[in-house]
Amino acid sequence: MSNILVIVESPTKSKAIEQYLGSDYKVVASKGHIRDLAISGPGGLGIDVKNQFKPEYQILTEKQDIVKQLNSAVKKANEVILATDPDREGEAISWHLQETLTIGNKPVSRVAFNEITKPAVLAAFQAPRAIDMDLVSSQETRRIIDRIIGFKLSKLLRSKIKSQSAGRVQSAALKLIVDKEKEIDKFVVTEYYEIHASFPEFSAKLAKWQQKPAKIPTSQKADEILQTLTSDFHVTSVKTTRKSLASKPPFITSTLQQEASNRLNMNSRKTMQVAQKLYEGVAIGSQITGLITYMRTDSIRLNPQFVQECEQYIKKTYGPAYFGHVKIAPKSNKIQGAHEAIRPTDLSLTPEAIKAFLTREEFLLYQMIFLRTVASLMKSAQFDQTVVELTNGEASFRAIGNQPIFDGYKRIYGKYDADEESMNQLPKIEKGSQFKANDVCKKQLFTIPPARYSEAKLIKEMEELGIGRPSTYAQTIQTLKGRHYVTIKEKKFEPTEQGILTIEKLDEYFQEFVSADYSKRMEDTLDDIEKGEAKQLTVIADFYNYFEPLVASASQKMQKEQPKETGELCPLCHSPMVYRRGRYGDFEACSDYPKCKYIKPKPEEKEREKPRDTGVICPSCHKGTLVERVARKGKNKGNKFYGCSNYPRCKYIAPGSDTHKLCPNCNMPLIKLPDKTIQCLDQENCGYQVEKTIPKIEIE
């Protein structure tokens, strides 16, 4: 009997796949990468710069046991199949597994599938292949270059300005946020006015004044125009145009993250976590079923077979008039044909049909993916747009209305893009008709500064500029938050002082490497390596030979940032107090550290009340006394209890401490033992005990 070992990344994925394969197969999980670049050698790079940039890998500490388990499974197998995710990272994981595990001469092959369904998995196992070393080289090149940039810039910034880290993608993203903040700071708010006319069933806005576009900079100018107007308006033009509003393409990683943020209030990290679960599989009845295709993709392509199934679904569910056409990616798109958009794996598994098997977040995200995919193949929504021109002296007013004609894709996806086109309607208006306005008035307005980036807008900007890849967006944003380079205010990114300082220094000495253009060029180069059109060693060497002199120069020229003084003196040694940044945030400390280690207590840090000592000798250690404390976390938070003052040497806690009643003999607290017997805390000196049958003392 054959014994074939299949290795995937995720335990959930392994359970789903094991359902589809026969008893000859055993499916196990590596739980992601099992090794990474070491942190040894010069600069801790884990790269031998003098030996053609040869990387040195080491097994991750937390994966030591998993590697042992995998080797044990390999030993029992006759063949090994690597079935990690269908992208660069997945290919690299398979390669690391092959290089690390003691497989020997046993056959090793690679399979990849875009969805975890029985047909897709079985088809993939019918077409095994070797590991694609161009894909591995592309991933390895990215890892090496990002390690060099990250380690060298981070070390430099930590020593000079106390910033925690820098990197090719995170710094380019941070620069977008900082540059936007500078735009906002420079923005000058300007006053302007509009003039509106309201009628019984519609309203109109001044569009032209004296045959020129209406620009009203002051209240005085608005009053001058108002003085020339009467309440009588004459309709000079009525034009109706049939317009179409096409559905959007199916989701790719970036658009999924954007829509989840905008429509579901789900950040990018949470979106990817939930999408991962939907991809790996959800228990529906007795089977684990993958509900969506692979969620790390930048292709809008749909499998032709799926398109046929969706066509039948649309025609059967909504009628033949609703089926449209497949969205085609731009010709300049560099995505490989094998990649697909994020779509449902089975149209019979409608969101409502499987709602009972999903968490709320899983249902909402799956519903949006399902409807977006189906909507992408439906016909455009159609509406008639009517533009009415009304004149009053030298003023021309305009009213616009939209009349729905055919709902098209909006029949199922309208709730997600209701703000795309306002469907306000006008009454029937004919050219030459007269209208009397109820009111004609001016409206004061102010120019609005550029908006800060929301998470959705930042991801969209990163995608358009080519900063990073869709799979990196969530981690990049998480890093910016974790490094305290940005804060979130009203769901928008605002750079901190440290974030601004970091970009200013990087802009001064490494402007090219933190630009969006460099990140895009690097991604294009990685694509070329993946396609076999560029050599890994050449790319890394060219980068290093250009980058290293810049680091050396910056190390000499960049001034070390001195901590700012608070204006107070240290109460211990009278040296100036300064602001410092620590692991848990900013604090004020003596500038003469380490000679003086004074740290100013924060105002919100109130001294905790000292625990009340009962004087009762601890029955466990007989050294400490029992003191009254309050639980600060867990299910008993806020409850009183009595513990040993000799904590943490002695961890005794009196059972049933929270009785809130006192001993009638000595006024000590009463405690309730596990057998529900109530007794005095001080058993040694008092010994008071209440029988369980006495209701007066029973504690609820």
C-alpha cells in the first residue's frame, strides 16, 4: 500500500484536503514558514555579502518541534507532495520544506490549486510538477533586499533618532501619510458662496453668471447677484441622456480590503484573517468546504467553467435580461494567467443557505464576495439623466435628476455602492415652461483641505503607485501602527512626531529608497526574476553596491537627535528632565541616566491602596499574613479575596473569600469552603464555624 505524505501550511486546510484524498494519503501542516534568514554574520543580516550574497537560513525557534514531527511523518512515507499556497510565498515554503526535511531519495513533487474543493484538489494532484525555482528566486530576492534595507536603515535610525524600524514598503507607505499631512498643514481655507433656488418639487443651483461659470468668492458678490434676481424662472433647455453604470470587476486582494473597510468596517488585517478562514474551509455538516478561491491575488480573471455556471445561475435566478459579460483585465496587466479573482467556489452555497455555519464576520465577507462576483457578470444599470437649464436675467441655473430605467447588477449589489450615483428624480419639466421660486438664497461654503488617508484609501493609493504587493498591505499597515509612526483619528491615519521625523531623515539621505517609484521598480524587477528575465545575483549586487555607500555616508552625516527637555529639573539630582520614548510609550526621565534613574510618575498612575492586613498568619507558609486584595482581571474582577502577604513566594488564597460577612466572635471576614461550610478566616485563634444547615449565615 502506498503511503503518500502531503504537506500544506494550515491545519484547517489539511483537514479539508484529507477529505478528498484516499486512504493512501496523510495530510499534515507546517503552520507556515519553518525557517527564515538567520540573524548571524556581519550586521546580523544572515547573508554572506562576500560570497555572492549567499543566504544563511535557520529553523524558526517556534517551529523546531513541528520540523521534528514532519521528519517523523516523512520517515514513514514513500512519497512527499508539497501542496502549499499558489503564490511566491507558497512556492518558497515548499522549497524550504524540501531543503530542510530529511526526504532523501524519496520522490518529491509540488501541486498547487486555487480553491479547496474536491474537483480542484483532485485535478491538481493529477498534474504534479517540480518546484518553480524562478518563483523561489523572486521571493528570496525580495527577502534578501528587504532584510538589507530593513536591518541597515533600522539600526541607523535607532542610533540617531530612536525610530524603531524602516523598510522599503513600510517607509514608502509612511511617506504617503506624512506628505498628505504636510499638504493639509499648508492648505489655506478659502470662503466661497453658492446661490440656490428652491421650487415646490425640485431645486436648482446657479451654474453661470453673465455666460461664465459662476464663481462667487465673497458674500458681497453673492448679494450683488441676488439683487438682480426675481422669483420668476424660465426653462430654456431640457436634455435627457440615457446612461449606464457598469458593475465592478470581481474582487482582488486590494479591492476586497478596501470594500471591507468601507462597507463592513473591517480593517485589512481582520479582512485577511476572515478571508483565510473562508478559503481554507468551513465545516458545513460533516465536511469542511473551501468557500472562496485563494485570497492573495491581483488578477480579475474568472475560470471559464465558473463563468458558464454563473451565467446559468443569473438567468435562472434573475432572468436572461440580467446576464452581461466577463470583465477583461487591461492589456498592460502583468498577472499570470493561472491566477484568478477572489470568487465563491460553489454558487449553490449561497450566503443565506450557509449562514448558520458562519460567524457574523465570515457571513458578511462571504456575502459581499459572492454578490460582487455574480454582479460582475450582470448587465449595467441604466438610468435617464435629465439636465434642466433655467434662466433668470443674466443668471443660468441648473437642475439634474436621474430616473432609473433598468436596475441591472444593482439588483443584488446596490446596497454596497448606493452612493455611486444619486437617483434623485425631477418632475416632468418642458422647455419654455415658467416656474416661480419659493426661495432664492446664498449659501456660505469653505474649501476643504485634502482628507487624510483612511485604510481603504491608503491601500488604493499603494496599489495604484505599485508600493508592495496586495499580500503585504495588511502587515505594512500593522507595522506602522505598532511602531507608533501613525495614530488613528476618526478612522484616518495621522502621522506622529516620530513618524514625521523618520520620513524627514529618510528623505534627506535615502530619498530614492522611500519613494513609491523605487518600490514599483523593485516589484517589476521581482516579476522579471519570476519570469526568468532577470538574474537574482545581478539584481542583489547592483542594489547593494549602490545602497551601502549611502548608508556609510548617512552614518557619518546624520546628527544624533538629542531628547527634548521638559523645562523641569530632576527632584533627585537637579539635572534637566527630558522626554524619552520607551517600549510602552513616552515618559519623562532624568537626562543624567544611567547615573540617575529617576522617572516621573504619570498623572494617571495613581498609587494603589495598600492591601489591608488582617494579621492572620498564613496557614500555608506560616510566614506571611493574610491581606485583603481586589481581583483586577478575570471573571472575578472587582471581587475581594484574601491572600498571603508573602506573594509571590507563597501563592495561598483563602477559599470563598468574597462573602462580605464578618465573624460574630472576632469581626474577621467569613469564608466559604468548597463543601459550603462557612468559617472564620482566623481559624487558629477564633475557630468560629457555621453548620451548613443554619440559613441565617448561608451566603448566596
